Amino acid sequence: MDIEQILKRNGKKAAAAEQGDRIFALDIGTRTVVGIIGERDGDNFKILECVSHPHTRRAMVDGQVEDIKQVAKIVGEVKAQLEEKIGCTLQRACIAAAGRALKTVNVSKEFDISDSEIITEEMVASMEMETISLAQTQLDEETKEGGTLFYCVGHNVVSYLLDDYKMISLTGHKGQKALINMVVAFLPGIVVEGLYSVMELNKLEVQSLTLEPIAAMNVIIPPEIRLINIALVDIGAGTSDIAVSKDGSIIAYAMATVAGDEITEEVIKNYLVDFAAAEQMKYDSDSGSDITYKDIFGIKHTVTQEDFIESILSSMDNLAGTICDAILKINGGSPQAVFLVGGGSLIKGLTTLVADRLDIDEDRVAVGNSEFARGVDVGGFKMGAEYITPIGIGVTALNDRGYDFSVITVNDKKVRVFDTKKLTVFQLLSAAGFKAAEIMGHSGQGLTFTLNGNKVFRKGTMMTSAEIIINGKNAGLTTIVTQGDKVTLIPAKNGENAHTTLQNEIDYGKYNSGYVTFGSKRYKFGLEVLANGKPQKPDYEIQPLDSIVTGGILTLGDLLESVGIEYSEGFSVNGKAADQSYVLCDGDNITIKVIPSVMGMDPASNGQTASGGIDDINRKIQAINGISGADEEGEIRTINTLAASDFNQAVQRADSGISASSGNLQREKAAAAPVTVRQPVTAAEAQQKNAPANTALPAAPAAGQTEAAEQTEAVCPAPQEPSRLNSSSAEEADAVFRRGMPSGRNLNDDVYGVSEGYIPPITLTLNGSPITLPEKNDGEPHTFLELMTYADLDTKNPGGRGVELTLNGKEISFGEELHEGDRAIARWKD
């Protein structure tokens, strides 16, 4: 009967009862498939039925399923026979995997339990699961280059420590910290997936999964005798799986690919028999009588037991040597005792070879059978060493020590995940390789900067939330998923980060710019913007935490201050009187009119001053203008002969560094004077301040003449197209002067409406870089979980030994509340 017929028959057959609490333990070996039905009887595992079927051809190699349909056929036959015997339909099975390509990880994890009143069983289970997850992360990191997926198939706690004291159990205790030391066993995904495929073809749900030596250990070497240093070896046809106990715990696992098949192959070569005949000869070798067999030509032969053992001694010695080398490696020396189980352990003389190799007494090496099984009622069945592993699978499941993996479909792709019975959508999607940004998404990062000392915040765009559908219904990240669920994820789309430029924040067109003439020299003026102390162009993109300051040369007072001249009465612009608040316009011509009050004279004093008269005044003029006492013709210039052009020439000479000592003193005095902080003045304000424009430039007054006492105030025409300060070509300017930036004002104040439940944005650092979390309107404070979308941890390629989560130097949970200025870390541990 082929596999399709068996599966069809199993699907149609009406069973008298459901499986209920009965345990179906299934040992899928390289040579045989053994099925046992048992149930709990007090503290014991009571066996109700057992069936064993051999593989009709080689469908498994070294304990791994290779021909899935052929293996499924034999499993189907075992299942059907057991169902017929016990009169019920079997829906669930407990299985074990052989240790082909076994990986083990020794791991330790510490937990802060200071907030707990007492440690509960649930807390211990949770801590153990976290420790297993840490081992998984470490193994994934070690094997990421090969791309092989590994499943946890077993673990054992080596020790518990409570506040640095070793404990047998943590349950019921109190303390500050707990430490779990654990050894965790893993097998490649291909090994586990093959077993699950066989189960699915037979419509069996995997109730639990364990490792074969763990199953055997739970029967032969239960916890109460694990203080003894004992090695247990499960010798199957394809693999020899090893577990070692010491000091009350299982301390190590190992696997060797040398097992019973190597001896079978030696028999085939020596006696020219087929595989089935060779296997039978092996079993007959322990009968105490001669062995009769037929070779491939149909000729019947007889060989004595002694001759047969002698013929395969080299293969037996090789098997014993391989097993003992593995034991010595993981145990660090010879154990006190050894148990051999599995069909391969039945070969006569193997125990002696093992004892010799380990240099221990031969009576300390034994073949384990049902007589050694603890906590088991075999129900009258005669069970040898080959039944120890399936019995152990049942005992392991009875005590809930096995593992379960759920198969869940995510976006039409099957994902197998470790079933914690509380698996959330978030955990499922993370295990499936989705990044946090795809699962949760986040709004675009806000941009915070200061403009003239005022804090400005610009929002990023809103995210598009992920859409999660489970079995056709909308769900959330905390929804629990179970075996067989179909999950559809439409990934979240992150919002765009906020970005802006100087010209978006500052209206450059409001401010005049260009060139003015002063002292036969052209000076550039206009708005200047600094970002973190450096001049920037209008298209500069503002960065997080930038300090933006506006200022520049905008008024007459700004210009005089930039060249180191103190303002006093007598300055004119385009021939009109102007004070220091005058707003400069492109093309302005600046001159000075000398009047008595400029030099500190009383106009009614006929040129006399308190300091000594006209000569003193002339010295003051010379000091201001930076000129010598006589011109080239030898004529002494006095207040009556000094014209505006002379002042302008003096300014030009002073600016070129050619001046009298009195001029230098005056410039030093101006440089030492405190800079007056002024607000920038816009072109519109200039129009209101200065009357309608009159751009005609009057001639300078003749020497010896004074201007009329009543003067017309200088005005500035409104700029037609004010040029940008930073966009004029360099060759146009003869000189550019910058001074200390004024405080200015925020020209772009944003007014936000505040709704009920409004949570303002906060700025903090994540992994050393500043980020801004946008405002919220749900009334819930910002929490550490929001940062995970910015951390962008790559779950497909983890970068260390677990994730480091700290806030201000302290380990925290995802629900920890965040505050302005916090220092957060969310990254893979080194």
C-alpha cells in the first residue's frame, strides 16, 4: 500500500474516541519507526500500546529525513496500527530529533528582580525563555554567514544563582538579582522541517519536540541521580547522541555520525548479504548460539558467534573510540559511569570496548533497558534498549519539558516560530525577519533649531500605519497568534523627516541689500545669517539643533560700527541729514558735515573751547580724520577749511592703515567700545520712517561755508528687487565688513493650537545622535518603545549578543517613560 492510500484511509476512518490526554510518542529512527501510546498514572508514565515498523528502504540517513514520502508512509502504518489497537483517532504526536549537526550554546543571563515580592513559577519560566532567546541570538550571530537556520530542541539549567548564591530552585524566593546558567541545544532547520513535513502528511500536530539523548536521559538518569557524573549514549543506526550529567544538571550534549550502520556495512562486506540480513545477523550475535544466514546468491551459511564478533571487531572498536573521544571532550575526562541505549548498543562486546577506552570498570558501563527506566510502568511489554528513547519522549512530554513550534503563514509564506503560548503579532513578525520600521512605522523625525534665541520646531510628515489582518480580521501588534493562523501584513510607511532652508524661515526680500559709497569707497550691506557662527546662503538646509542668528549691516549705525567709527551728529546720506538708525539703500552716498557741535564747541563761543580754543579743535579733527598737521602744500587745515571730502579721504587712509598716531588711537578706542545690539530694520519700516524718496545728490558745501541750520532729512527709496547678501558676485565688492550679530527677533513664530491630551515633542539622544519625537494627541507620554523604529535594528542580521536597552545608563523596559534630554541606547551588544 503506498503513502497516498495510507493517508486516504487514515483520513476516512471513523474513530471511536478522541485522543484526549493520551500521549503518542513517536521515535522516527534511521532503521525503524517506534510508536508508543501512554498516559499519566499518578507520577508514572503508563504504557498502553507500542508498535515498531522497520523502513523498507533507506529513507533516512544519519537520523535525518531524506525521503519524506517514504518516511511518512511508515509513520502512517504505525499510526494506523495504534489507532486500531486503542480505538481512537490520533491527532497529536510527540517527537524527538537526532543530533545530526548538533550545536550547543552555554549561556548566562542576569535578571533584576528587586521590584518583585517573590519569584513565581511563571517568572522563572519567563526568565528561562529569555535565556534561551539569548542563546538563539548568539548562535545566529555565529552562523549568520552560512545562512543556516537553527531551532532550539532542548535546554537544561546548569545552575540558578540568587544574589550570587547557588540555588536548586528560584521559585518562592526573594532577592535583588537572579542569574541563570544554561546549556541549550540546537539543530539545523532542515532536520526539524523534515520531521514536521512527515507529521503534516499524516495530519498530526506536533505536541512537543525534544532531542533524543535528552529523552533517554529523562528516563534512565532522572534529576535525582544527576549529581553523579554519568554519560548516556543513544546509539542509533545513523548517529550516536550523547548527554552528560554532573552536579545535579545536564552539563553538555554531543553527537557523532558513527553509529550502528557502520557495523552493518562491515557485515555486508564480510558476508555478502543484503542490508536486512546484515541487521538480523547483528541482533542474533547476542543470542549465544551460532548465526545462520543466506548470502546474495541464496547460499546458506553458518558462523559461530565468536567468529562473527571477531570479523566486525575493527568497526566496533572504531565506534567505541569515536563515542569515547566525544565523551572525554565534553566532560573533560572519564565519567563515573556510562549507559548505552538504542538499537546500536545491543552488539555484544561494545560495553567492554567502551570501558577499556575510558579506563573505567566494565561493570560501570551498562546497556539501558526498561528495567532501568524510572517512573515508567511498561504494562507487561518486554522492551529492550531500542525502546528507551520513545519511552523517554513520552515521559518528557508528560512533564511538559518538550518544545513546540507553531507554523503560521505570514504574507503567504510559512513561518515556524517557537511557541510560547503567548506569541504576539509583533514577536511573530520580528521572527519572520520584518524590521521594526516595517511593523510599527514612525512619523518623520521633527526638526528643532533656534532662530535668534527662540526655539523652533518643524514637524515631520505623519506615518502610514501598518495594516495587520489575521484570518481575514483586523488585528493589532499585541494580538495573540496560534498554530495555523494566516497573517497578512501591509508594512507601515514612515513619514518623511522635517527639513527646511534658511529662505523658508527668513523672508530675505524684506531687507535692503546692495552697496553704498563712503569715503570714496564702496561697502556691501544687507542681511547676514549665521548658522552655528558661520555665514550661510539662503538655500542652506537647517540641521537639528542648529543655532540660527540674523543680523548684518542694515543701518548707517551698523556701517559705522563695522569700520570702527563712533557715530556723532553731522552725517548725511545723499546730501540729507541721517542718524544712525537710517536704513541703508542700494546706491547711497554717505558724507559728513563738520559743525561745531561735532568737535565739542559751543556755537556761541566764537570758536573757544574749555580745552584751549581753535588749535585744540583742529587737533580733534586731525585725530578723527587720521591726517597729519599739514597737507602736501604745507597748509594747515582748520575747522574752517576741512570739507566732507577731506573726511572721506581720511577714512580711506585710515582704513588702509596710513594714519597718524592720533588716528590709530581713535580706531582702537572705537574697537574697544561695546557693540550696540540692534534689531534688523525691514525695508517696509524704512519707508514708514523716511519720507518719500528724493535720490538727487546735492553738491558738497564749499570750503568755509556752513549749511543752513534747518536741513532736510535723508530718505531711502523702497528697494525694487533687493539682492541677496550672499548672492552678489565677489568682484563687485571693494570691501565687506561683518560685525557681531544682533539678537534680532524671530520673524517666523509658529503658533500651535493645543488640544486636550496634547503631548509636546521632546528632543533626546539615541545611540549618541539627537532625535526629536513628534508631539502626540493621545494623552500617553512618550515611551522607550517609540525609539525602536528609529534604532532600526536589523533582525535578519543581528549584530551581537542580544539587544542593549538603557536609558540614562540604566537597563529599562519598553514601557519606560521618556523626557526631554534623556540619553537612550538601543543597539546590538558587542
